[in-house]
Amino acid sequence: MSSKIEEVAVRTPKKVKWLSPLQELRKNWVLYAMFIPIAVFFIIFAYIPMTGIIMAFKEFNYRDGIFMSPWNGVENFEYFFQSGKAWLVTKNTIMYNLMFLGFYTFFSILAAVLISETYNKFFKKATQTFMFLPYFISWVTVSAFVYNFLNYEFGIVNVFLRNIGFEAIDIYSSGGYWYLLLPLLYVWKWVGFGSVLYLAAIVGIDQEIYEAATIDGASRFQKIMKITLPLLKPTVVVLILLGLGRIMRGEFDMFYQLIGNNGALMNSTDIIDTLVFRSLMGTQDFGMASSVGLYQSVLTLIIILFANYLVRRYDKDNALF
């Protein structure tokens, strides 16, 4: 009899006790108190500025302000798409960010795996330190380095090329070189940070799996291919999805500091963020700048929703939502 009662008790699900908002607040008030600074930050810097979206549909002027300026419908969007810049900056933004994300992910995983397979502690720490240092160097400093190395007249690289009988390379007049140079500089600056994220995921892998593979006679390369990389998959998927969330947000500081307003490189390196900046600083066309920013945000939302949909369809456990 008692066994039947126990069986019924096991099969009968326990009722979940729902708490009212006030009870929930009382029970977890410490957690909510810790969340307040984050909530205030996002309200001030993320949600309140969203009211400026209405400028995309207005002919802004300083006298009437944001809310009293006359409406002009979708004229700002029409001007943006008819200017001939819409496709160019959209293509460049997506292309560069896909290259950045691809190279960054590949080299970050490669660096993390190589560091994790290194047994010399001193070499491991020294390598991590030197790889992480570029993360703290501003793009202003990087632009000065690049200019002094690659300047056509007195750059170190071009002086060396002339001395050995080759022609100098004028990268500031040819956009083709930047398709390779910008991703290389991005990886150089961010790969140390990315390797830390993936290295933390590798450290979290159960070491007994590696010990069992060693007993079975697996080589180091086989353990990397059959254990490390497959178990890194959830981390890789999440970080790629988060990276896709910024795919329309170009590295403005990198592009502006390295390229500036160089007209010779505009078609090859102009992205949405630099176009918006020039609209604000040059013509002070706030309506057009706001419409481009709204276009950028909507396109980003579509991309991240589509990417997350694909992940949910093929690997539901690793989707963001």
C-alpha cells in the first residue's frame, strides 16, 4: 500500500506557488537592488534617446526643436535612398563586419586552443599578456602607427621597399589594400580579448573526458577535433549571434581614425556610421542622419531575428531566444 502511495506521489506534479509582484520583490529585493544601476543606465542612454526617432520623419530646425519641427513624412528616407549612397554604405558595412566576425572568431578559437595546449606556464602567461595588450590601445594611436609605417613618402615600409629596388605602395590612394588591412588590424586588436572568452569555455570542459580519450589512445589533434571544438560549439554560436547583433554597427572609431575624410577611399571604406557622422558634422542634416540610423537599427533587428530563427531550426538548444 505504501509503495502505491509513493508511486502516486511521484507521478503527481507539485503545484507551483506563484508569488505576487510585491512578494517577489520582498523575496529577491537584493537582486533587484543590484539591478537598479543597470536599469537606470539603459533607461538614460538607450530608451530615452529613442524618442529622437521621430526626427527621421521631420524637417528638423533649431527654433522648433525635436517635437515641434514640421513633419515631412518619408522624405528623409527618400533622400537617403536616392542619393546613391544607401546600397554602397550598406554593402560596405555588412561586408566588413562579416569579415571582422569571421576572422575574429577563427583566430580567437585558434589562439585559445593553442594556449590551452601549451604546458609551459610562463610561456602561456606571456603569450596571453602580449595578445591582450592591443585591446588597450586606442584607434587614434593605431592610426598614427599605420600612417608612420605605410605613408607613401616617408613610411617605414615604403622606405624599405625603395631601398631594395621595389616601388612604394600608396595605400591612402587605393581602396583595394584596405579590404585586407582593416580586417587584419581588427583581428590584431581584438583577438586577445576573444581568446580569453573561448579559453574560459575550454577550461570549463570536464577534464575526465580528455583523460578517457588519452586512455583510448587519442592523439592531441584528435582530442582537439573530437572534444574541444564540438564542446565549444554552444559558446561559438552564442558569440556569433551576439556579433550579428552589431553587424550594421561598424567600428566607427576605427574607420574614422584610419580613413578620415579621404575621398579617394570613400567608395571602398565608407560605412553607415561614417555617413551619419558626416551628415551631422558637415550639413547638420539631423533628419537624414536619424532616418539612416533608424534604417540601420531595423536592418540589424531583421538580421539577428533571421539568424536566430536559423539556429532555432537546426539547433534549438543554442538559440538566444
